[in-house]
Amino acid sequence: MSKHEAMRLAKLAYLDRAPPAYQAPYYWSHLSVIGDSSELDVLSPNKPTTYVLPLALILLGFVGLLYWSRRNSRD
């Protein structure tokens, strides 16, 4: 699904659920795409960022926890 189509569906869903007082363009005009509206391929299994970034963050957290626990055990 393209960004344009997703935002269009979000706007229509908002207009279906919003009370009449909130159906003015002031409240839904931010639901429009400006720029490239092609699909995002964020969670592609072929991209290393799919698994490298979460693993790096976990490793960094583990190293920080070890550093913190050793620093506090000396005091």
C-alpha cells in the first residue's frame, strides 16, 4: 500500500468516526502526503538494519548494565 493510499484511508476513517464539529479540514488536513509517496520497505528481511540495529542496541544496553553494576559494586 502506498503512503498516499494509506493516508487517504486514514483520513476517510477519521471522517467516519469524528463528530461533525471535528470534520472541518482544520482537523484532517495534516493527513496528506507531501513528497515521495512510494511504499516504505522498512522491514525487508534483506536489509541488515532489520536485525543489526536491534541487536546493537541490546548489546549496548548489556554492556552499559555490566559497566553500571561493576561500578556500583566497587563503592
